[in-house]
Amino acid sequence: MPSKAGYYGPKVKSDILVEFSKSGGTLSLSGFTPEQNEAILLTAERLEISEGTVTGEDSGAAPWVAAARFEAAVRKELGETFLPLPPAAKWTVQPKDRARRSRLYAPGNKPRFIEKAAAAGADGIILDLEDSVAPDRKDEARILVAYALANTDFGQAEVMVRINQGERAADDLSWIVPQPVQHILLPKIELAEDVAAIRDMVETVMDLCGRDSFPWLMPILESPRGILNALSIADSVPEMAALTLGIQDLTAEIGIMPTSAGTESFTARSLVVLAARAADLQPIDTVYADVKNAEGLLKSIKEAKTLGFVGKGCIHPSQVKLVEEGFMPSEAQIDKARKIVAAMEEAKAKGLGAIALGSKMIDPPVARQAMAVLKLIGE
């Protein structure tokens, strides 16, 4: 039987089902657009595939999607004896302190969701290889995500990938590190050693592909052990910019259901914030799972800001704008921050450590809080 990769059907968009079977004849293609044909032939040339039959059932796939599905089908049929995609021509990473208010997850094996995420305007886009991908589709997703990194314009968004745990982590890294990924999310981290081990894997792949900029690492704390080790995890390696948590897995391990009040996660969330700030990292809140409950999301954002989080995960494009706006300071807060910073500059000019602003004394810690507010708006 031919090997298959991808999806096709009346409800499928931006994807394609590709079948490949090895045969003794010259490579033949059918069911593809001219652009898809060209992309597949270039991939076949790279893989040194000159024989076989390739058929496609198209649901509006971009040429790079067809090529990714073809490569996945070839690897299913002939084994993993081929090299991954060629490395990118250049690599960049975002500043450590750049805004990470919204991070939108996109299933790594669904081209349509990747396209929607790219157009959503989020601060960050997470191409997910872990929970949103079925176990028997992990290899396909890894290839598709690498192709997406190489071929998709994500605009100003920070491009992230959530990898798998265990043995699959090494396979994921071998595909994504050579591509222009900027931030790698590490699921279910419980020990500082877990982060250090992945950091070493990343460095090994970088040496092999010639990458010269280390992608940021973001541990996700999703278990009681991970939460209790939050500080040592946050301090584990210098290649981190943020720390986040996963409430669904955490509450499952505790043996409770998440509530709208969030009482059950208050301690865990506070520990993540404290550990992140102690290690000069950004604390990022978990996702809000009820996509249609805008009122509940706004409440969750307000609670997260109160605890000290600077951003939140999103699982649907409709959440992005609310999260972006929710983590921005109000006009009143901005005006107050400007007055505080101006007052401290006056105090500094006079050689004073504190100065009165209205009925309140302004000292350096208060000024730092004000400068953090202004930094969110680029001042």
C-alpha cells in the first residue's frame, strides 16, 4: 500500500492528502497544481527520489504544504534515512524583554490554523508539536512545522514551537532548530536538569547546522514538582526569557477541576511569578480554555495582571485582541507613570532620593514600577 500524509475532505482547508508508492518507473505526479508539482519535484531532487508514483487530493494547499506532505509520505515509505530540510540562510531572535502579552497556539499538523495564526496579530505564534497533535501524526507535524518556519511570513510575531517530551524532543529539535524558530517551549518541566538537557540538545543541533543565534527557551510548569522547583528551573540556564505554566495538566495531577475563581491555582501562579521575577524572566499566564466566554477571559486577564503576569496564552485568534488590550496599561496608569518618572528625574537633579508627588512620596522602587509601565508602550 502507498504511504500517505496530510488530510483531504469537505471540511479540510489549506491541506492536501499525498500518497507515495515506490515503483520501478520514473517518478510520476498526478492531482497537483503546477506550483505544487514544482515544489514536490524540488523536494524529490533534494531527497534523490527519481522513481515512484505520487498522487494528491488537494484541499487548497500552498506549494510548501504539498512538499511537506510529500516528504512525510516518502519517509513513511522509505524510512528516515534522509537529512532534514536545509538550514535557514540566517537566524534572528527577539530581545529578551520584548512584549509577550499574547501567544497564540496553532496545531502543528494543520496548515489552515498556521495560516490563521500568522494573520492574527499576536505578539507570539506557537506552532505546537505536543498536545494538539495525535501520536501517530507526530512525524508529519514535525516536518510540516519545519516547512512552515522556512516558508511562512509571520510578520512581527515572535515565532515559537512547543516540542514534545522525551525521545521525541531530540527529533523535534533536529528539524526546527536549523529553521528560523525564535523561541522553544518546553512542556512538563519538573527539574532544572530537564532544561539543561534540552539546552545541550539545542546547542548540538546548532553546531551541526551552523546556527549562530540561540533560540530562547521557555519552560512550562505543569506538575506539582515543577511548581515547587520553579526557582531552580528559572535559574537553570541563561538562554531563557520567560517562564509559564499549564493549569490543565497541573490541576489534573492535583486531582481537581479548574474553577472560574482560580482559587485552586493561586499558589502555583504566584510561585511562577516570583520565580520568574527572581531570575529576571517574564512570567506568562496559562491559556483560558473557554473560547466563547469573553467576559470570563477579561476577568482572567485582570486576575493575571494583579498577580504580576505580563502575558497570557491564547488558543483561538478571537482571544488575541482582548489579551493584547488587557495587558496594556490604561491611560490613567500611563499618565501617572509619566508624572512619577518626571518627578524622580527632578529629585535626581536635586540630589534627592525621594520627592513628593501630590500627597505621596515617590522613591526609586515606585519609579521603577512606573518605568515598567511606560516600557509596555515603548517609552
